[in-house]
Amino acid sequence: PSTPPATAAASATRAPADDADTDEEETAEMVTVPHLARLDEDEARRRLEAVGLRGRFDSRFSPSVPTGLVILSRPGAGEAVPRGGRVMVFVAE
């Protein structure tokens, strides 16, 4: 067959993206990362769970964000990620 197995599997549910990194991302339902900046960790976790995402929290120094509040997330707010995916959340220490 001229089509690689991974592409054939992806095309069964959705047309493959030209520059897709993984087939899993092509077929998964996409959700938008919510705005988390300056929320406390508990609220950030609730907002991620509400859209079907999991958070991985880590602390970082910030000269401008008060201790215990979210500095930023990766992927960032507004970005599309597969439902069930993980978002890295950095909280001010």
C-alpha cells in the first residue's frame, strides 16, 4: 500500500493535517486551554478539569505575580489541545 498505516488510520476519522505531529492529536476532540493567569492553584485545576484537561503544576519565582497564583501555562490560554491532555501550569513561589 502507498499510504503509511498511521495516515490510513487517521484518515478514517478525520483528514490528516499537513504538518501533524501525532495521529492521536488528529483524531482527538480538541478543547481550548482556559485563561489561568493570576488564579490560585485550586481554581486553575477546576477550570482545567471543567474542559477535560489535566494540569501539572510547578512553582517558579516571579517578581510580578503574588505567591500562590498562576504565572502562565503551556500550552497557553486560547490554544487548542486534545481533550484529556496535560497542561503545564507555573505557580509563583
